[in-house]
Amino acid sequence: MLSQTLVNVAMGRKPAGLVIKNGVWVCVQTGEIIPRTDIAIADGHIAYVGENADHAIGKNTQVIDAAGRYLVPGLLDGHMHVESGMVTVTEFVRAVAPRGTTGMFIDPHEIANVFGLKGVKLMVDEAARQPIHVWVQMPSCVPSAPGLETPGASISPADVAEAMTWPGIIGLGEMMNFPGVVAADEKMHAEMHSTRHAGKTIGGHYPTPDLGLAFHGYAAGGPEDDHEGTRAQDAIARARQGMKPMLRYGSAWHDVAAQVKAVTNHHVDPRHFILCTDDSHAATLAYEGHMDRVLRHAISEGLPPMTAIQMATLNTAEHFGLSREIGLIAPGRWGDVLLVRDLKDFHADLVIAKGRLIAQDGQWKQELPAYPYPDWVRHSVKLKRALTADDFKIKVSLTPNPSPDGRGAGVRANVIGVIENQAPTRHLRLELTPENGEIRSSLFTRHASPDIAKVALVERHHATGGVQVALVSGFGLKARCAIATTVAHDSHHMIIVGTDEDCMAQAANRLAETGGGQVVVKDGEIIGEVGLPIAGLMSDEHVETVARQAETVLAGVAACGSKLNSPNMQMALLGLVVIPELRISDKGLVDVTKFEFVPVIE
């Protein structure tokens, strides 16, 4: 038995497989920094942590000299979507494990919206083959907002109940249908009941700033964490209600700075706070980091290093009921240990996961197992026909109202307003000027607002031929251009943002031709592109290859005039009809504060 082996190694009766000497123990369970510490590991698990582990060293024991470096538990990402990295589980692990991530809690609701339960099973099977810990949360809301959108597939309570019996399923993914929870919807509560009955964790998603009765009803429904807070009072309210505030710092969602003030200014106990990424772009992973990046940022915002590390290790493990296995350096736990020189400027020199040295100085020390995706995952973009410029026109048949500045006739439009580095949008009501019976972008028509582009959602799962066209402000596009993506949370139809209808049609048809991805068209020429043929969401190329391709998309959007930090990720959320205030779906423009459809032109 494992326990006998660990006892025998701890007592010196058997040699360890690996011993780390001369380290400084970051003991997250007590909040202490303890010098002159050795760690002995056997069968992938920690057997001994103390001043001297020489008694556990045999002739075949691998010995690593920490040379005074910190011994830190492997970092855990408490909530994330692999698909947002545009790579497979294997390639995501390839990118993040050398930086110190040894455990991930992934919610594959992106592929679930395309392929349903069989798509989730692919991710579970691939996760099980990794050299680090990858747990899967069963997607809860597919579609995220029934009646407001049409996914490629759906998840039922029976599917959730089945998945709760699978090895590797750790709980229920983020419960995005918060109105359904509050309204005591049978389907949502059946899914949570199955999860609770299985003794697993229910993920939360409450994106509205309303902390009144709806918030209390949501908390009463059962979600146990939430990553959608953007203010200190959001974090405090969730913690008080027994939920774990998850502070996210991904590529585009920067919510740590405001919420850590709950700890640094309001002195709330941080032991129930968790750090996560939610969505990280391939370029962020390849060039900036993953949970190590989040730690550096959180510390720069005033969190003590020990507190920040607890929020990325022990707090996360305890939340998922896994502190007997991971999240701390202690006997019986998996041997997940990082060697780090500076806790404030956090970078992992060595990464040990499941008791094996897997990476040193950012380089892999072992091969990753290949995972063969079946051919059917590469045929998910289905258009009824090739699109033309006419598909992206907004005709005005209403009698226009006089515009306020006297420039001529105007109409009142409902416009999606992008908020940089945040998931919510604004519902703008703007006076726009029609030209020849249609509304065009600011590039071609002088509107009172100088930053108006078109946004279109093209149905791509069932080849219905449906195209919804609306307006968006905030991208700052100044050229004849279009950006298109099949990564479009959560139903993952095709979204195109552009100033020119011909470019929009060209971009859409290109994605249909390649099987999915992101593409930028400027003046009729493709200037940026990343191919994502797996479900239109992921590539099985090496993460650095995908990152370079994704960089061409970002450079292309910049060449079109946009100065947004992460424009492709902002665009990918324009169809997310569960986050206020205004979104577009395959059924029309949705006011998410009321869950009602509104016209583009009033």
C-alpha cells in the first residue's frame, strides 16, 4: 500500500525515488517560511518534509540541490477553459507546466456547445493522459441561455448525472443560467442536485452587479464559487455567503486589482479567496505565463506573497475537496513542488509534478503523450451557402427622427459598447445617420458617435443560413476591414466585426473554407490568421506555433486601427448572452439585463 511505502521512506527503511535538499519551505498550511528543508518523494508522493532527508537517500535516489531556493507547492488554476488558449489539453499543458502550473480545473463548455457530451468525453480522456493534474468540470449550461440562442449541441440533466460517475470529473462547471437558478428552474436544479449527490463541487457564474434578492437566491441555489465579480464588494459579498470568490486575471479579464482590495483594504480573511485565469490566449501562455503571471500581478497589487500563493494552491485544493492530495507540501500529498528564487518576481526554475522532474528553466525534461483527435471534430463549420456583402447590410425602413446636432435625419440604435479588459458590455443607445436607406460604419458615414462598426453572427452548426447583424462601439477600427472568429462564447457560432461588408463576407467565407479559426481582412487582403480546425476552437499544433499565428491576428487588428488590449477575446464574448448588458445571438440582439430581444434600430 502507498501509505506503507511512505512510512518506510520517512523512517529510512526504504530509499526515496527523489530527494530535494537545502530548500526553504513555503508552508502554506501554516503561513510560515521555513529554511533548511528537505523533501523525500516516493511513488509520486511526498513521504518526508524536514531538516534532513539523508536517511531516505539510496544508491538510485535522484537528488536535487535546491541551493536555498524556495520550495513552493505546484500552482493550481481553479477555473479555466482550455479552448480559450486555442490549443488542445496536451498543448495547453505543454505551455503552462514549465511555468509552475501542476493542476488545472477545466470547464470544457466551449466544445460542449459544439459537440455535446461526446466533446466533453474527448477532453476528459485527454486530461487523464497528462503528466500534471487536470480535472474536468461537467458543463452545466449548454446552451447558456435556452430560448435566446441555438448551440451545436445541448447538455441535459441526464448527461450531467452520467458524467458525475466518470473518473476525472470533479464537479459541475460554472452555472451561467443565473436567472434559471433564481427562478428555481427544474433543469438547472436537477443538475446541481446530481452534483451535490455525487459529493462534488458546483461552480458559479453570477455576472450582474445586483447584490439584492437575486444574488441571495443564487447563493441559496447551491453554486459554491464565482469568478464574475469585478469589485471589492462583489468579492466580500460572495465570501460572506459562503461562496469562494475567484479573482481572475486572464488575457482580457483583469479583475484581480479591484477585488484584492477586499483583503488589502477591508481586511477580509483571504483563506477563502482563489486566483484563476478563466480565459488565456495562446500568446499570453507562450510569452507571459499562466498562474505564475497571475501571482506576479496579485503581489504587485499589494497581496503578501504567502497570501497570493495560498490563493493559488491550498485554497483551491480545499475548495475542491482535494487538500489530501494537492495544494500543499506535506506527507501523503502528490509530489508537486516548484523551486523558485524570488517569491515576488515569481518564476519556477524547476517543476516537479507527480514526483517527477518535468521541466527545468522553462524547458521540458520529458515527452508529452500525443492524443489523436478523431476526424469528425474537424468538420464543424457548416454554412448553407457562400456569404455576400448583402448579408451584412442593415436596412432602415423606419421614418427617421431628426438628429440632435441638426446634420440631418437620424435613427435611434441599440449598440453594443465594449468595455476594455472586462467581460461585461454597455447597452448604448445612439443616434445614427442612415445613408441610402441603410446604416453603415463610421468609416463610410459620419455619425454623431465616431466609433461604430458592424457585428454579425453567422449560424455555423446546422447550416440554417441565419445571419444576424447589429452594431458595436469600442473597437476603434479605422480601415476598410473585418475580423472573424469561430471562437464565440458560448454557442460558438461565427462572429464578424467589421467596417466594410465585402470584407466581412470574405472573412466569413475564409473560415468556412478552413474549418474555423480567426482571420483579419483589410482592403480585401488576409493580413492575419490562426487556424482552429478542432471544433472551430482549437489547433493541435504546438502552442508556440499557434501563438505566432494568433499574434498575426492581433497585429492585423492593430493594423486596422484598434488599440484594445485583447480585441479577439473581446470580440469572442459579443455573443455571450449571460453577461450584461447587450449581446448578439443567432436569434437577434439580446438585452441581458432583462433577457429580452431588442431591435437594432428602434
